[in-house]
Amino acid sequence: MATPLLRKVLDPAASLERRKSARDSTALRLLSAERSEEIFPILLEEIVAIGFPRAFVLQVDFETGEIRPGAALNCSSSYLQKFHSTLWASENPTVSALHNLKPAIAGSANSHGERLYCHPLIYRNRTLCWEAERERRHDCLAVQNFHGRRKLQLQDQVCTTCNMRAYANVVVVQLRRGASKGKVRELSSIIELASRYLARLFKVEHYFNRMRDMDVTISQMHTVMESMADPVILTDTHHRVVMLNKAAERFLKVPESVSEGGAHAVEFNNLLFSAALSSMSVSGTESHRDLTLVDVSEGEEVLFEAVSAPTSTSDGVRSGIVTVMRDVTDLRRADQEVRANLGKLRDTEEIVRQERDRLNLVIENVGDPIVVADSAAKVVLFDPLAKDLFGMADAAKHPALVRNQAKLDAYLTAFTFSFSDKQNKPLRLYHPGTNAEVEYAARSGKIYNARGQVSFTVTVLRDLSAWKKLEQLQLERRMLEMEKFAATGRLAGTIAHEINNPLEAIKNAIYLLPGKLKPKGEPVYDILQTEMERVTRIVRQMLGLYRNTEHVGPFDVNAVVEDTLTLFARQLSNSNVKVERQLGTLPPLVGSADQFRQVFSNMVVNARDSMAQGGRLVLRTRHLRATDGVHGRIMVVIADTGCGIPPDIAASIFEPFVSSKGEKGTGLGLWIVRGIVENHGGSIRMRSRPGRGTAFKLSFPVVR
Amino acid sequence: MVAASMTAKSKSRMLVVDDENSVLFTYRMILEEKGYTVDTALTSQEAIEMVTSQAYDVVLCDLSLEQNLTGYDVFDKVRGSRPGTPCVRLTGYANEDVIARAENEGIAVLFKPIDVADLFQAIEDALRKPHASKKQASQ
């Protein structure tokens, strides 16, 4: 602090004279010092002026613990060097004086035999420093030192309020031999006077430093504030702006070159800000508000979240508010987008849920068991009916379910890894309730993903037994028709039979009449004859309708064909007709075997009649399978190489009383055939080429 | 001994069996006009008695007499006691099966209402057949 200043000694004589006024002037001179460094030199001058040979000041360097000579008067540097010491050298009289904080005289310590007066000085003051005073603290260093209430170690010479390191010095004065006590007292009072002035100056300098430190801190904070991208505003208790950073100025300060609209915008910004401040200041703690301000330079709106906190003095009095504004425009926008997306997602979810519910409804109401499996042929969905058939995953109890599962697995695996898109196959499963075997028609399809790979397979099982029941009903109805047909035939036959006998007699009588009539009766006789023949023909036809249908059930069509061919074998060979059989494997057909016998008989006879000179008769039977593997047809072809059917009657060949055989034919043969065919749910078609031959194609439905 | 091969109309004796009186009457007249000797029977019983007591050249019998198919009883009797006697069945059941079966078995069948020409033809066919057993019987 003090700079070693060596001042030349003044004229001793002059100084002695001035001794009296010297004391008064000492105080004045000390007063004139404006800096603490000046005090010691002035003090040393005064000390020498009152007659002491030499004096110097030792200073404590608290950081190194050294004691060094500072200001000195009439001392050579070599002399001073002796007094270079440390704080811990307590045997050194100067140091011990410092530690004891009492002036002391160290005598005869050196070779010169001089006596030294050591006066310690520390920072002590009667009044509190200003800061302590303001903050009403009592731990000001100066005062504590003054009162000596606590013996403070030198290391503790730090002001707790402002962290300022006080000073500690020792003024060392060489005493002349025989220096009086009064002289020493005078010396002491001068030094104390100097100490008081020093303390005062130190106090001021201390404040100055403090202020400068505070300035530095303030400017650092200012820099920080300015460098913040977010607007920061400091306001006082009346919401007047105390400080703005540059970012805040953009919004709240009117720039120079701006339009009127811009100026209005800034005013508006200020209004909004004030309003926000007011609402925020109501709450005592940190609060935030959303604020939309206009950036005049960019010309766009910015959404801020203003966060404010109250500021207060050290004694807790509100001094204002500091507000930081965060630009949350992007944040809000992102947040809105996320919300919107969330909304869309929810809507989509809802749609998906509805679709799924609809699908479930469809599946539940289809009425057939449905199985959905994935690309590894593992089942992912059973509808309720399928669950009954195959059970849940853990229902290994019921053997029927286990068997069904096994069959289903095999079926699904085969289909999933096959190359076909679709397939229809029968699947025999077991009814869990009755353990009866139930035949299902399984219809499966594949669902492909975007890459064309199988993602799922869907299988619908149709209960054929239901179909079979339906067909059974249809069959029964047909049989009823057949019965009616047969009954009609029987009725016709019975009637014809009844008529037959009287007819026989009449016929014979007519035969006997010629020769017994008068010549006039001849034309009448002719009429009798003709009409008789007609009636005969009709009765014959009607008797041909009589059939005895016995049994309706499954029979082998091929067997009936063979029977018929055997029956007519002699006739056919007699007529030189070569028979060709092409009989395929046929499933049993449900119907009347007797009626079929009549059909084939009629047709074989027709064929024979058409080939009077001989020819070829082909009988072909074939089973046509349907795509669903269950429903099929039996096809029968009866073809001859005979005279064919003339086109004019071909169209009505199946109608009753139409014959190409002249009088020999009953005209009912094909009509009966068609009736029987239709009764069995079948169809018959005829193709004929006069002179070439005729072919009949019969087709019957069959359920395997 | 009369040659069995002589089919003199005057000599041929036939039996006609039918349950209709008018039919019998008219047949008798037709056949007698033709020159045959005709006996008639109304029932199968009657016919059996007559067949037992007498040999005929041809037996014509309706299949349904007092009951359905009792004509067969008559034919059985003929076959039994007068083997070799040609028979002609008269029937109203005219379907192809029966025709074919009859042809296969070589039995003469006539379907009612019977054409008289067919009747004569059938009788002549029957008379032309060798009566080996009749020879035996007559001997």
C-alpha cells in the first residue's frame, strides 16, 4: 500500500522551532493527505521533526506472512533489511508487539545499543463502516478492533461484511539515548493521530474499491445480460423499466428508423408487457405468462413465455421485478403440431376400431366357422363357431377338439406353403358335442402383403351336412314327384286295364262283323274299324305307363346300364348292333333304380329301332367332379348310328305322343324318359343327324 | 297214327282262357271261323281241369284271371301234365322289359288289345313247333 518514499530530512533547527505549531500542523498535514499511502511518510516526517533520529514502518503481507519495511526515513536499505521478518517470528520484538497490539520498547537488541519503539497499527475505528451500518451489522472489523472485544488473530483481519483485508503495520522509531517518557508519549499520540487518519482514509479507499469492484461486477452482469438472446427486463416497484438488454430493446424500445406503424407496434408491445407484469406481480413468487409481441424489425409475431421473479433488497424489501422472456413460438408451434397429430392419431385409431368392430360383426354373423392364420400357418383368429370346433389353445381336453386341431394344422400347412391362391377341399372334422363325423367344405384364400408375400390365409368352413340335409329334402321332394308320376302311371295303367277287357271283346266283335252286315252298313263298319284301332293304340300307350316303382335309394348307374344291355343283348345281336361300353367310375346316385331301368330300356330300344340294318350303340358313363370337390354330376351318353330323328319332330321329341316310329311307337317313351330324368334333378339333351345317328346326353347331380 | 307234323286246321284243338265272357265268346267265334276247334274256360280252375282231361294243340291263356297272375298256374299245369304244349300268354302289361324277357325266353306273348292278325300268327307259330312230347302223350 505504501510506497517507500524517502524524504530528505529537513533542517533540524528549523524543525525544532516549529515543534509547537508542529503538533497542530501535524494534524493539518495529516488531513491534507488524500491517499492512505501519504499518511506514513507524513507521519515519519513529523516523528523525525520532533527529534527522533530515524523511523520506519513495517508492513504485514498477509498473503506471504512476511513483515517488510515500507516507508522509512533516515534509514539505509541495509539497515532496513535487518527488520525483514515473518509473522511467526514472535521472538522478534517488532513482531511480538504486533501480535500483542501494544506499543513496546525493544531495547539493546542490536549491536548499536539502540532502543526501538514499536507501535502496532491495525485498522480500527469507532464507528461502523458504512456497509455494516446500512445492513445493521455489528461485526464490522474496524469496530471490533477498536473495542478489542475479541482478540482477533492477524489472520482474521478480514472484514466479514465486505471481505476486505485490513492492514497491520508497526511503526518503529529509534529512540535517542535518554529519551524521556514524555517524548515517548508525544510520539505515541502522534502515531495514534496518524492511525486515526489512516483508518478514515482507509475506510474511504475501501469504499472506493468496493464501489469499483461493484462497478466491475455490474458491467460483467451487464455484459451477461446483453449477451443473452432472451429479452431480460428489470423493472422497479412501479413497473418502470430500470434495465433492458438488447434483445428486449428490439421489442420494447422504439428504434430510430421505423415507420409509424412500427412505433405503434412497439407501444403496443410495451402495453402488453406492462399488463403481463401487473398480473405477474400479484403473485409473490415466480410466475409466468404467455405474451405475444411483435418484432418490428422482422415484422413477425413472436410468442413469449415471460418468467418473472421479484427482486428485493437485503432486508427483504421488494425492489422490483426481473423478467426473462423465452421465445416459445417454435415450441408452441411444435406443441400444436404434436397435439394435432395426436388428434389425428386418435381419429385414425377410432376409425380402425370401428372397422375392426365391423369386421368382427361380419365374421360373427357369417354363420360359418372362419379361421385366419398367418404366414407360418399358425392360427391368429377363430370366430366363435370355429372356437367351438377347434377350441382354444389350451383346450386339449376334448379329444374331438384335439383331432380337429390336428386336421386343421395339416390342412393349413399344406395350403399356406402351396403355390395356389385359393383352394376348395373337403375337411372331415368331428363334432365336439356328439363326436360324430361332420364333413365340411373348406374354402381358403391367401392375403398378400405389399411385397407379394403371403401375410395371412383365410379359411371358411361350410357345413356340408347342412347342404346334405337340403339335398335330402330336395331328393325327398323329387321322390314324391316320382311317386306321383308313378301313381299317375299306375292310375292310367289301371284305367287302361279296365278298358282293355271290354275293348278286347269289341275288337273281336268288329272283326267278326264283316259278312253279317247289310251292304249299306259297310261305311259304318269302316268307321268302327278305324276308331277301334285308334282306341287300341291309346290304351296300349297308357298301359305302357304302368310301372312298379319299388325302391328309392342309392344305386349304381353302371349296374343298371349293364342289366339293360344284358337284357337286350340277344335282340341287339340279332339286329346286328355292336355295343360299345365306356363306363367310368361313378359314385352312387340316389333315386329309383327301376325308373332308370325304364329309361335305359326305352333308349336302347329306340336305338335298336333306328338301326334296322345294324350299326353301333355306344353307352358311356362319366363322373364329373365340381370345383368344390363335393358336388358333381353323372353324365350318361347313349349314341347310335341309326337313321336319326327328322328335324321337324326333333324339337318336340320329348313331348308325349310324338314318335318317329310310326305306329310301332307309343310316342311316350322319351316323354317318360324325360319325366324320370327330371325327377332325379337331371337334364337330357338330344342331338341327331338324319342318316347319321342320334345321341342322348343325360346329366344328373350327385353329392359325394 | 296221325302225323304230328300235320297241322290241319280242322284237327287243331285249342284252349282259350279268359275271365271275360265276351272276350271268350268272340275269340271262339273268330277261331272257329278260322277252322280251329276251340274250348274255353273262364277260370284257372276250369282251365286246369280241362287241360288235365284233354290234350290241346295250343293253350292261350290270359295272365290275370280271377286273380292277378293266376294264368301262371295254368301254364304250370300245362307244363307239368302236358309238356310240350305250346302256350301263348295274353297280357295287358305291355312294357319293353316284358317283351324283351319274353323274347329271351322264347315264350309267345300277345298284348291286349290283341290284333287278330297277330293272334293267328302266334297260333301258327305255336302249331309249327315240334310236339315231341305230344307224340309221347298221344302214344
